[in-house]
Amino acid sequence: MRAVAFKEVGGPEVLRAVELPTPEPGAGEVLIRVAYAGVNYGEVQHRLGDFGPPEGETVTGLEASGTVVALGGGVTGLAVGDEVAAYLPDGGGYAEYATAPAPFVFPLAELGGLDLRTAGAAPLVLTTAYGVLAGAGHLVAGETVLVHAAAGGVGSAAAQLARSLGAAAVYGTVSTEEKAEYASRFGYDEVFLRDGFPDAVRKATSGRGVDLILDPIGGPTRLASFEALAPFGRVAVYGEAARHPDLHLPVLPVWKNNRALTGYNIGDLSRRAPETLRRHARAALGLVASGAVRIDITAEYDLADAPQAQRLLEAGENTGKAVLRVGR
């Protein structure tokens, strides 16, 4: 099968077009002929070695859509020929065929008939956005939310999901004016430039701050986020896009100012709470199928152009969501 793989960590140039054997589904797994694969920052991390060193030719790709072509032992509720969306916790989406654990495979017919292109861009980003808001962030109807990286794939979905979960106001931060203009299409009340955002948030909320902040960036942005929290506000961390060294947070300001820090990692959920992940994914995908949430696919690449797709994402030059067109 055609695939894009890497066997050493490094920049986008380590991704190479290769021919690999078609995988076989193990017990509890599904083999999918891939139509589209999403492009995500988690795949950049995979290529950079954040998930550990590669073992031989390693195929990344954490979400995909396609058609079921084989079932492993013990799989029920799915059939050969089903068009599906799938979260791939071990990667594999940058290839013509990929295996996925059956609990993370969702028939499109049960989701109101999502098209394959949208479905390929959804399972990771939608599940992550929903999980950060409802799981890690414990968002309650009537609360206010601030989303960092508001113009990205998760950010553009998070504003819409927060509204669907009852948020009273949703704010965002971005790095450029162009990204602010783009993000404003997705239901944000206001979008701020990231520099100096705590003051902008306090001004927008009459000094109160927000109840929940979603942070995939880290570093100084994470530290500044605590200054923009309302009483009992939470900073929900789900990434380290800025790749700063880990923070050492003092505890005294947390309890003295009624603040909280929480985290979300979809890979950990896939291992330790798969049913929770499945519930979040079905809820989020259902909102896309109903039209309540829109995924904005802004770029589509051939499979062989995966290095270029990752290069733009890693440089922070992307808006919305990019996909790889894998199916012939």
C-alpha cells in the first residue's frame, strides 16, 4: 500500500512516500481503506519524537475516514462496506489502509450521513474540543470561555461546541489580525491578539475574567491565562504547541485566587477510559452531523504532500483544518 512514513525524528523532510504491507486487523480491530486523513499538531509531535522514537517505518495520522474492508475477531456493530470515521490512537492514517480499535470507529450512516471528506477531519479535533470543554473543563451552561489558538482546527470547532453546551460568551486569542478575522466566523463574541490578552479579557468581562480557558500553547501564554480567570475559573491544558520547557507553577496563587488547572489528553483516555472517549466522540460527531457545528476544511493535499501540510501547521501558518486526500 502507499503510505507516508518516517524512520527518524526531525523536520517535515523526514516524511517520505513509501510502499508498505497492508496491515491486518487484530482482535477488536477494524481495517479501513482510507479516503481522507486529517492533519493535526499531534502528528507533528509524533514526527518530532514526542511519542517516543520510531520503530522502523512509522506511519502517523491520528484520524481518518474511509470504508471498512475487514473485521478482526470479536468486532460487532460494524460491517464490511460501512463508511466510517475513525480515531487512530496509534497512528496509521497517512496510508491507503489503517487499523483502528473498533470502539473508536463510527459508521457515518448512524451520524446522519456525514460525507467522507468532513468525516476525515473530525474524529480527533472534535473529540478533543468536546473533551476539553465537557470533560476536563466541566463547562456549565451560563459560563464564559476563552479559547487560545482560536483560528485552528480545534479552536474553530471549540467556539461552536461551547455554544452548543450553553456557554454565555466565548472569546478567543490568535497571533495575527488575519487569524482574528478568520476566527470571528465561528461564533466568538470577541477575538483578541494574544499579546496582552488578560487585560482585553478583563475589559470584556467588566473585570470578572472567564470561567474556562482552553490552552494548547503553553509557556508564557499559560502563565498569563491564570490572570484572566474568574473566581473558580479553570485553565484546561491540552497541548504544548509553543514547545516551551515545562512550567513550575506556584500553588499559593492558585488557592488564594480560587483558580484551578486541569488537563486533557486523548491518548491517555483511549488507553484508560475508552468508553468516555467514545461517548465524547459520538456527542461531538452528532453535533457536526446535525449542522450545529461546522468543520472548516481550508486546505486539501495529496497524500504525498503531507510534509508540506505539516510544515505549514508547525510554522503556525494554518487556519481551519487541513486534510490529506488518500483514496485513489
